Amino acid sequence: MTQIDYIKHLRNNEDTSISEIASRVQCDWKTAKKYADGDINLQKRGKRSRRKAVMGGFEEYIKDWLFEDQRMPKKQRRTAKVMFNNLRELGYQGSDRTVREYVRKAKQEMQIEGQQQAIRLEQFPGEAQVDFGEFKALTDGQEKSFYELVMSFPYSNGQVCIVLPSENTVCFLHGLQRLFLIIGGVPHIIRFDNLSAAVVKILSGTERSLTEMFKTFQWHYRFRSEFCNPGKGQEKGHVENKIGYVRRNNFSPMPIIEDLDDFNQELHQMMLNDQRREHYAKDALISDLWKDDFNQLLPLPNVPLEIVRMHTRVINKYGEFKLDEQLYRAPNASPGRQVLVKEYWDRLEILDNHGEELLHRCPRLYLQKAEAIDWAAELEIFIQRPRAAERAVYLRALPDSIKDYILSATDLKERRQRIIAIVDILRQHPLEIAVMAAKQALTYDRTGINSLRMLAARQASAQIPESVPLDEPWTPSEVAQWQPDLSMYDLLGVANRGQ
């Protein structure tokens, strides 16, 4: 207010020019003109009542989610769209734009880097791009690496995907075959990276030396392969973008995989649902544009190709053989015997050296990158944020008894105490003990920290085997084996009751 008075004083009393006023006050020329010659009402305006902000009460959820996502791989963190959908389930009535803006500002404050955009390439109908992507999932109480094999169609912007335990040759070709069955045909041109499952050696120009299995697969399904130049992943930019899109929308937050076949069936339904949205540039549904892609597909062969790799192995003296650094047992094969091993993506078949008699069949094992979960450390972060535990990713992978023990406490103070109790138990005992203790605590309604400790200690002692009697030679056998007759004491008790 003092500055406005000074501007008016310079103009009215000292007849100063607007340029001179702007120079003295160090303000914009338009601002000086406005206050020097304009009719300004300097009276204070009354305060207008404002409605409560639409984000009121929901900021904490977003901050909790962003805090939790910092512990996850960058590519599997929640997007603003996922947060918006979760907030709507909690009663949020605002728009997704408000959520996006709040998430953007919150990420800037937390110095979370945004994702980079990929380069988009255009192609004609019936052409596809294929590549692998890696993501983490919770399975068998561990974090394990899985691989998404994505086939994208740049013309329609559609995609299909299958999750596999490895990206080796057998899994790669099995995945391609399954994707052909899903779409009901074969793209006449498929662009790949120079992945080792297909390419043995990069020759000059576009020439490639291919693996025998991939050449046989290509001949059987009659498609033409194109490979990117070395280090030029942007040449298949559409599938690169789709790998991130599928990961963000289907594998974030970190999924739980109990059965891979069931998970892939659910994933396929998600891919179908995704085709109901509009193309980003063509003002048409992806499902409608997909018809043009489908009409250009090659028909499937009448007989599918058997995806199998053959090996010869010799059984060691323990009845075992090694395949890809993994030991397998062949119980029906004698040591020193040569056997024929048929490697499928999900199983091994062990036959005699002539390939006529099936000796054994066993699941195919994969050395997936696995990390044991420190449950105490994962739960400890929710001691100060007990409400965030309701939608915590890792909590979904915990056994039901521990989840029920924590979440059945609706009061946040009590929930915090229960989280402290579980963390304390997990610091001292294995997960199995904590599961049984939590189950008993809920059954007997004894949910306090001390009660849970006592139940856990009882479960732990119950699992300790009984000690073996000491074998000492000094006590005479007559004394060690003596069994006293206590029936006389029973008679004394009856006599006393009679008196």
C-alpha cells in the first residue's frame, strides 16, 4: 500500500513521468501507469467464503502411496491414473485432472523423476513389433523376476501380452506361439530386437545369423522377420512404449502371482478391455482399427509346431543330471546311463538314449532372480502410517491371519500397536510362528503385544523337539528302570475321605 501511495505522490505532486516512476520504484511500466493514472480503490475487500477443497482429506493417501512407491522399482510405481481410481473407491468426488496436478507437485517436492517418453513409429496393418520386458512380482513369499512378452500393432495401437518365467529360446518361442493363438493369426512382418533367443550373430546391414530353432519356427509360421540396428531400440519404439504401458497399468502396484496360467488368463482379459478405448490420434476405437490388422494376418498352420529342445545327458552316481546349471533327479535311470532330455518351457521329459521309453517327467525349474522379503522391515514403515497399511502391496502377500490381525483394528492407534507387535514377533521368530500366533490371538481375542508375544513363545517352544535322555553309565540299571507302585497312595486317599 505504501508503494502505491508513493507512485501517486510522484505523479500528482512531482509531475514525474511514467518511465521515471517505473525506474525509481523498480516495477513494470504498465504497473506504474496503472497506479499513477488509474482510479484505484484502495479499500480492503471483504473476504469471500470458499468451499472446502475437493482434495481435502485425500492428500494423506497420495503422500502415503508415493512414500511406499519409493521402495519399489521405478517402472512399477503407481501412476496418477491408478491413484485417481483408488481415491474414487474411497469417496473422492473431484476430477482426475486435480489428482494429476497434485501428484505432479507432490513428486516435485519429493524429487521423484518422471518417466521418459518413447519414440512412436508408424507401420501398416498386419505388421507387429515384439519384445521382452522385466518386472517383479510376489510369489511364494519372495520377490521374483518375471518377463512380459508383448506383441504390439502400431496401426491400431493394440497389444497382446503373456507372462513367462524366463526369456530363453524355448520360453520365447512358446510365448510367440501362444500370442499367435490369442490373436487368431500370424503377422506377416514382425520387428524384433537382436535378442539372443533368435539372433546368433549380427552380419552386415540387415543380415542376421539366426538360431536353428527360430529359423524352423519362422518357416513353420511363414512370417518375415525384421531386426533393429544394434543399439537402435527406437526403431521398434511402439512395442517399447507398450511394454511400459502394460507394466504401469497391469503390474503396478507389484502383482501377486500364485498360478501363472490363471494370471495370464486374467491378463488377456485386461488386454481385451483395453481395446475399448479410443486411438490417441485416429478418432476411432482400437477395437475397430484392430479389424484392419486382423484382416492382414496370415492364417495359422493346421498343426502347431512342437516347441522343444533336445539334450543328451549322463546320469551321475546320485541319479542326477544338470541342465542350465540346475540339478534334476531321474529316479528310474541307473548311474552312468545316457539319457535323452526333451526340454519344454514348463517341463522336462527324460527318455532312454533311443528316445523310445519315457523314464521320468518333472517340472522345468528356472533360476529366477529372487529376493527374500524382510517382512519385519516392510511392516515397520507402517508404524508411523497405519492407515496406509490398508492398501499396502506387501501386506496383500502376507498370510490372511496376519492381515486380519492388523486390519481388523479400525482404530489407528490400536492398529499401530498391532503392527508393532507383529514386527516385534517377526524380529524374533520365523513367519510361520507369527502366522500361528496371530491366528490364535484373533480366535481368543487376545490381541495385545504381551499376549501375542506369549502365544508366539508357546508356538516356538512347541516346535522344539523333546530332549534325548542322557546316556550316562553311573546309575545302576535297577534304579534307572525302577517304576514305583503308587496304588497305595490311592488307598490312603480313600481312607482319609472315609474319616
